[in-house]
Amino acid sequence: MEHDEEVAPEETSSSPAMPPHPYPSGTPWWAWASPMLAWVVLIIHFLVGASTFLDVFCAIVLIATVFAAVYHAEVIARRVGEPFGTLVLAIAVTIIEVALIISVMVTGGSDVSTLARDTVFAAVMIACNGVLGLCLLAGGVRHYEQSFQVQGANAALGVLAALTTLSLVLPNFTTSLPGPVFNTPQLIFAGVVSLILYASFVFVQTVRHRAYFLPVDGGQDENHLLLPSARTTAISSVLLLAALVAVVGIAEALTPALEVLIHHIGVPKAVVGIVISSLVLLPEGLASFRAARINRLQTSMNLALGSALASIGLTIPAVAATSLIMKTPLALGLDAKGEVLLSLTLLLLVITLGTARTTVLQGLVHLVIFSVFLFVAIVP
């Protein structure tokens, strides 16, 4: 007997009408064609080399592949449920981000010592101000007010404040070495502490206090949606991995052209870190935005804050180990401007997440801070 059918909870006579099936048995053609085309383009770029036309085409394929990654991530998230679904995407894209940073560190280049810092800081600002602000604004416009679990949000915020301060601020105040750097024991300790904090958060999120990260209504609106089958979920898992790797591969292939463009325009090198973070966080950002639009703010919170936590908690240990093994310089401390923006972001998060209800005002404030971050990065 075939057991690989779509699964749905039992309905009662009082249950609302079943909505259309969101996960058909067959994967849409664009969801598998985009990752395959991305790999073809990536191979051609490797064999032929860079050209203006090929770079533009790569950028177009990159965007299409990101949308495919979002689709497959949502299939997996629906199958495994919250908060595991959001955790899958957060860890997946962060691992790819780490791989991209490490590859650039190993190959070398100008200002490589600050690339990890710039990328991690940009990821925090994008997730906590850009993505979160856009979600709060979109959700507030459509649903007036939205609610979420304040316990889970505060747990994430506490870990985020500790990780950002210990990794990006403390290096400016240590005295063993001058400048915004850790010495070897300090770097090892920072990597271990970051990993412990993130692992503890994941344990609390998925095991100990999982209820803190579930929708406030218990996900009742989603209980009537059909679940994707095991076969569909397995296919989406493979295609998600292929899409994410292709996204990072294309992003890395486009990095030289990006650096040339940035040099030609005359903006600071820190913009490279912003672009890298934007590319790798785009799947999460789109998934978070779509969740807020359908009044699933808890999922948006899990994605936005979870991506920021994963970006620091996994990146810092990885780049610290790479720096020690490869003997490459690593500067983690932010400048005064970055410290001010980080402090303001954490303060606003305390206010935004303190009431368990949000409106368009909080979204606008976070988007303004994000625009300030972008502006001062380009015009320091």
C-alpha cells in the first residue's frame, strides 16, 4: 500500500472549509529549474570566465534561485512544523554564509581581516532592522496589530545582545593586543562562548521551551492545511541545498565584479559585506515577509532573530578557527559608528519586543535605522 500521500489533520463538522492544497504532489517546474540553471551558469562562469553579459545573467539567475530556495524552505518548514522549520532555513543559509566568508579569507585579498566583522554586523542590521522592520510594517498595514510570544522573543534578544557585545564590541576594549582584535586565547574563548550560547538557544527553542516559539494561537489556522508528503519534502530538501550552494557560488563568482564596481563608484569596502549578507539572507527575508503578510508574525520573528543569532553564533567560531589555522588576520571590533548603531538597534528591540504586540510604527522605526545604516556605510 502506498503511504506517501499528503497528510492532513482530521476535520470535524465544525471545522472551517479546507483551503486549497498549497503543496501539490509535484514540485513546480520553476522550483527545480532555477537551481539547475544556476548550477549550469556557475559551471559556465568557471570555465569561460567573467564577462559583463554573463555577470548580468548570473545576477538574474541568482534572484530566481533565491525564490526557489524560499519555496523549498517553506515546504520543509510546513512538514516539520514550528520552530524547526525556521531553524532549518536559518542554519542552512548561515552555513553557506560561513563557507563564503572562509573561502574569501583563504584566497586572500584586500581588507580581508575585516570581512567577517562587516558581514556579521551587516547580517545583524539587515535581520533586526531591515527584515524585521519590513515585516512589522507589512503586517501592520494589512492586519492593524499583530501578536507574538514575548517569552521567545526576549530569549532570542538576550542571547543576541550577549553575542553581539562579546564578539563585536569587547575586542575594542581588550589590552593584550592594540586595535580591534583578540589575541589567540581570547579568540578561542570567544569562539567557544559563541558556540555555547547559540547551542543553548537552539536547545531552548526546540526542546526545553519550544512553546515560547510557537504561534500565540497554537497555529490553529495552519492545522487545516495539508502537509507536504515525505517524498515532496525529501525532494525539496535536496533542491534547497542545491539552491543555497548555487546562490553562494554565484555570489562568490560575482564578488570580483562587485569589488570593481564598488571601487569605480568610490564607496567603502564595507559595502561588500553588506552585499554578501543581503544575498545570503534574501531567502529568509522573503520567507519572513510572506509569513507576516498572512498574519504569522511569530514565524517572522523566529526567522529574523534566528538568522541574526545563527549568523553570529556559527560564523564567529568558524572564522576564529580559520584565522588561527591559516594565520590570517581577523579584526572583529566595530568602529564607534557601528557601536552606536548596534546599541540603538538593541535598545529598539527591547522596546519593540516588550509588549508582544506590534503596529506599523515599530516597523517604520526599524526601517529608518536600517536606512541610516546603509547611508552611513556608503557615505561614512
